[in-house]
Amino acid sequence: MKYSYDEKVIVEIVHFKNFRTKQVSRRRVFLSRGKVPYMRPKITTIRGQWTNWLKEAGITYRPPYQLRHTFASQMLILKAELTWLAKQMWHKNWGHIQTVYGRWIDDESPDYIKELAKRLGPNYEDK
């Protein structure tokens, strides 16, 4: 019987967030039935599935993390409460949302002043 500790050391490049890499040497703990180090198929990785879904839909690749920004911008356009949105996104306060999205959110809702005037009453509406 062949054990994993009998296997030679494998040198691999490990990828971290923010595009950093590191070369490491290690032995595999689990061996496949063929007594070789087990490597899961790439097709089952989330990144691989995400990439395939985008290709099938004909959409330019964007990292899944950008869904947070899409969610936040859509909620702001729909006039979601800032404190609620900050809690949904696990921010400490709503100031971060204001800093990140406040620069361009005005461009997405050009009729906002008119909507406010309607809510305030007939004295504030344009005539």
C-alpha cells in the first residue's frame, strides 16, 4: 500500500487575492484511486462556473465581487434607506456608501428634485 507521506514533495504556485502568488512545497494528504495526488476538476470551481455562465450569456467577464456594487447602486436608485443598505453590505456606517457611490448616483436619478418637490406639496412644484 502506498501512503501519501511516501509521495514526493510537490512544488506549486499558490494564488492569493489581489493577484499575489507564492511558491510552496508540500505533500498531498489525499491520493486518488490511481495513487496520484487528488486534484479536483476545474469545472466544479466557482470561478470556472461563473466564467462559463458569463460566456453562455454573452456577457463580458466581471469578477463576482462586483455584484456587491450592482446591488448597492440599484438599491440607491430605488431610494433604499442608507442605514439599511449599510447593514446589508456589512459596513460600519452609511458614510462609506456615501463616499463610494455618492459621486455618481446623482447622474442615475436626474428627476430626483422633481420627485422631492411632489412629496413636499404643490407650493414646491415647478409651474
